[in-house]
Amino acid sequence: MPSVCVYCASSPQIPGRYVELAAQVGQEIAGRQWTLVSGGGSESMMGAVARATRLGGGHTIGVIPQALVDYEVADHDSDELIVTSTMRERKAIMDDRADAFLALPGGIGTLEELMEVWTSRHLRMHEKPVVVLDPWGDFELLRAQVLHWQQLGFVREHAVAQLLWTTSVQEACDAIQATWATADSMQGL
């Protein structure tokens, strides 16, 4: 069963539409019979995507550092809850357990995770799809900044092409599925 790592906010202070978006992503993951890999939190978008995945019959893997478990924000209902010592260990396990990465709107943690998997994809350290779901333009400034860097020569066109931008849950999951299908056909050659 393929797995998708979802990066998103864990802040309870965000507008409700973001939590609803995360729940829609969880429903779609379950509907496609994929496994969810998440940051293992129970609040906000992170909790919503995991709950919706399980509600739809999907399998969830949460990976969380002990420091956040101590704050009592762990998703103890995860099918697998992996507790790590550090954030670096957390990210390594999430990367390892995922076949694709999907970034939803979020804060600096989401941005940092997205940039790391996008960079490693560009450097050919993995061939997993990296997709951004941006229905309300939350990533517009980041996208503009990257294009600015590309125009100046700091970012190669190939790197820009490694990140897939989408605006709906269906489009995001279809982009992941299409990348997997392309990779499978390339391996058959």
C-alpha cells in the first residue's frame, strides 16, 4: 500500500477552512487506499488529516518527537505512533516511510519540511513526488521568490519542475498518482 507524507499546520489558531482542507485530504487518502504518514500530532490540520484517514478506513503512521508527546499533543489513535528523540530523527523516519510528499498550508515547520524534500528530490536523492496543495494562494510569495531566484540563475529550471503545484485535493492526489505511474513505467523499460 503506497504512503503519502502530509506536511501541514498543527496550530489551533488558524481559520477553520484549513482544518476542513486537511480532512478532505485524509478522506481522499483513505479513498485511494493509501497510508498516511504525518507528524503525529492530534491538533489542527495534522489531527484532522489523520482522523479523516482513519474514519475512511485508512492506515495512519504518526511520527513525533518526545518533546511534543510531553506537551500532550500526540495522536495516540494512530495505527502506528513512532516517538523519536529529535526533530531530525522524526523527519528521517517520515521521509523513509513515505512514497510521496504533500504540503498543505502551514507554518515554518511545514515550509522547512517542504524545502528539504524538494531539495533532496532536485539532487536526485529520491524520486518521490513532491506536491503542494495551495487552494487559496498561501504559497504565492514563495513561488514568486523561487521564480525570481530562477531568473537570477540561483535555482535551475529542473529544480522548479520538481515541485508540482496544485489547487484542489483531487488535483494533488492525481499528481501523486501520475508521478508514481510514470516512475513505474520508467522502471519497466
